[in-house]
Amino acid sequence: MGVERKLRDTLIQLKQRVLHLESEMSKYKQKVKEYEGNYHHVLLTELNIRHKELQKQFEKSKKLNEKYYSDLESLRMEYELLKRELFEKDEKLMMLLEEVKDKDHKIKELVQSHSLNENRDTLRENKINEDDDGWFRNNLKHIPKKDVSEVNFKNNIFHDSFVIQKRRRRARGKNIKNKE
């Protein structure tokens, strides 16, 4: 009997132990389920928080993108305006350049015609001077050769009157040119 009893006790102890272990296992299974549930809950909470942060970043990026697009449009419009202004100023500059070229050409023509007029005037003066010199020489021939000093004196008088007449003619010519 002793053996039977020992066996029975051991069997009962084993059954109790199995029950205890099953109970413990069920308790741990429950804790694992809670942990898994809790883990998933924590993970879900973290994901929700991360989702909200990403939504905020997305909205912020969207607003920034809209602002950049708006800035880009205003810069594009400003670029077009400046491009148009530059084109207009280029056209104006080209017109002014053409005007300057025309005026430069006219100035060159005027300078050339003025120098031609001066050359003509100089030729006329030279012709007048030659005529006056001829007149002066002719008048000197009619002077009797009395005295060398008297002739020199008369030469000086004629020459002085000739120079005075010449200066008067030049002054009249310049006055006429200035009036024109």
C-alpha cells in the first residue's frame, strides 16, 4: 500500500501540478494577449501621432509649395514686364542711335560745306587781294619817282588804306554770315 499511496499522491500531485501549470499558462497567455493588445494599442497610438505629424508637415509643405508657386508666378510676370521694358528701351536706344548717326552725318555735311564755303571765301579774298594788289601796283606806277622816301611814305599810306579796306570787307562778310 505504501507504494500505491505514493503513486496516488504523486499522481495527485502531478495532476495538481498540471492544473497549476495550466493555470499559470493560461495566465501567461492572457498576459501575452494583453501585451500584444497593449503593444498594438501603443503602436496604433504612435502611428496615429506620426500620422498627425506627417499631415501637419504635408499641410505646411503644401502651403509652402503654394507660396513658392505664387512667388514663381509673380517673378515670371516681373520677368515678362522687365523683358518688355528692356525690348522697348532697346528699340528706343536703336532709334536714338539712328538719330545720332543721322545728326552726325548732317554735322559732317555741314562741316564739309562750311569748309567749302570757307575755301570759297578764301579764294574770293585771294582774288580780291590779287585785284587789290594789281590796283595798288597800278597806282604806284602813276606816282612820279621824285624821292625814294616820299614813295615809301606813299607806299605805306596806300598799303595801310588797302589793309583797312580789306579788314572792312572781311568784317562785312562775317556780319553777313552771322546774320544768315
